[in-house]
Amino acid sequence: MEITEIRTTDVSTDSWGEFVEFPLVTVMSGYEEYNNADGDNPQARRKWMGPVGDVVVEVETDAGITGYGAGNWATGAISTIVEETLSKLVVGEDPADRERLWDMMYRATIPFGRKGAAIEAISAVDLALWDIAGKEAGKPVYELLGGKTKDEIPAYASNLHPVDYEKLASEAQQYAEAGFEAMKLRFRYGPEAGRKGMKENEAIVETVRDAVGDEIAIAGDAYMGWSVRYAKKMLDRLEPYDMEWVEEPVIPDDIDGYAEVREAAPMPISGGEHEFTRWGHKELLERDALDILQPDVHRCGGLTELLKIDSMASAHDVPVIPHSGTNPHLHFIAASTNAPMAEYFPIPEWYEERQNEEKESTYADAIYANPPNAENGAIPVPEGPGTNSELNREALEHFRVE
């Protein structure tokens, strides 16, 4: 079999819906014009995230098999890298030669890569190659990864946004009643909000804990928006709430800071969503910076690289809970003994009710034809050949960025 063509489609951040506008602390919250902690600047994140949220990559072969992959963010740079560099390397090659092609793509992009957009572009192509492999074999990709280690995939509900305390409590209860045994909230404030912000962050955690009781695991995401000093103070305040983990307390390159926070924290610390390749994750592991590793297969280098990262993490006795719960992640989790659960984004009932009243939905998990669907707090292991990443062409065209 031979690769004959690669196509890319830039997908707007509009496909993520209004959730991109909800209040939460982010890596940019220290700048007033990009801060929406109080909910009065809903366009704040769109200003710096750019118009392109995902780039879909389609790899065609002369056998009539097309593989699908996607890279995340990079504001369209992924398309340029795929079209101008990676396509020249892989068109005409055998798609089964994944290790060789990965190494070629990585080496060719070293002058402008190693992290960020170049690795995200490689991730998208690599995922498409795995999709082709599964389709050619007539098997789901998890079978090519060694087979199932679990019959269903436990999931944690990950859409708790602090829009207001009443809705936050109601949403948490909704997820608990739906069978989720774990959930993740978002913090609202960082160092720029001082002690008042700390008090509000604590109130968010307290609201969720009071809503679901002691039997539900609660995690929290700071999305790189804290400093080391702030994180240590904030996490001390949160000790009474028995948190399962706190995610990305500092910027990803501050590995010394991660290690310092982890050593002082009364709960586990997670991260890795914004790290790249085995080499980046190797440093996190060797420096004991994290308790939980959270690579994203659409960013870290694809499945070929995620398997290497998982092996290293397992050797360090660090579990892998990938960022986001896309179908490629589910295949990985299904086949890994070191990946205990998936992230999942249920839609809050209060949000669905509001959209029904307005007769228009602005949320879409739409570019894929068969997105994951949790039942009683778990996601069925994907079946069917490939990575189950078939596209919803109508939605893809709707959210296309020209």
C-alpha cells in the first residue's frame, strides 16, 4: 500500500461552543484584556486562542483506505507544516512504516519543531496512519496495541465551569447521579486576584464537595494560571476537601516549580497536557515533577509516541490519564494497564435547557460522526476498524476556516 495524498481542514474554535467563553483562570489571566475570571469579558480566550481550534488531516492510499487524524490548536500552523513539509516525506511511502515515518518527520522538523505546532502536525499524520492500519486489518486499533485490558473505560466528568454556585452544585449532582465517580472543576482566579480570589477558588471546591459528598473524587484545573508561591498557598487551603488531583498549577516549562509544588502539596499534582514527545515527558518523570501524567495524543506525537511515554511513566509508577477523551485516546486507554480512566465532557442540564429556550445550540462535538458517549460513568471500548474517527462532513464544512 502507498500513500497518495494528504489533505488538511482547519476547524474553527466555534466548534468548541460557548464553553470557550466561560470564566476560569488561564495561562493568560495575568493580563487584564485576556482575563474573564469575573465573566464580564467572554471573548478573552478567543483573543489569544486564535480562530483555528483543530486541524483535521486525511491521508489517502492507493488501496482506497483513508485515515483520519487531528492536531490541536496551533492556529492553523499545523496545516502549513503538513502541506509544505510532512506531505513531501510521507506521500509515496508505505503507511505501515509508522516508526520510520515518525522519525523522518521529527528529524525534518527539528529546525523549527521539537515542541508545539510541528509535533502537533506529526501527531495528526501519525493518528491517520494508525487509523489506516486498523482499517486494513479490519480491527479496532486497540487490538493492534496489544488488545483490551478493560471491558469498559471509567470516565471522569470534566465540564464543571464556575458560572455561578447554584449551577455548579446542580451540575455536580447531575454528574454524580449519572454514575460518574470522579469529576473535575475549573478554578476561577490566579495571583492577580489576591486573597479574595483564593477565597473564591476555595468556595468553588467547597460547593462541589458539598453537592456530591465524600464518595466522589474531585479534581481541579488551574490551566497554567498560578505561580509556584500562589499554588503552594492555594493548595494548603484546599487540603480539607480531599482532592484527587490539581492540574497544571504552573506553566509547563517550570519543571523546578512543578517539583516544588508537588513536594509541598497535600494532594496529587498532574500535568503534561502541554508537553511534547518522549523527551519532554521523560524530564517530568525523572525529576519527580508529577503524580499523574496527562499527555494529549493530538499534541504529544500521536499514538506512536504516546506508547513510549506510557512505557516510561509505567516504569516510574506514574499513571497516565490523557487530556481529553477522543476516540484515539480511548483505544490507547483500552490497551494500557497504566491508564485507569478517560476525560469526558458531558453537557450540563442547565446549559441544554438554556439552548432549548433560545432554539439554537452553540455547542458542538460535531466534527466526528461517532463521538464517545458515556453510560453510567463509563465509556464503551470503541469497536469497528481503525480509530473510530470518521468525520461528520456536514459539520466539518460548517466549521471550516478558509
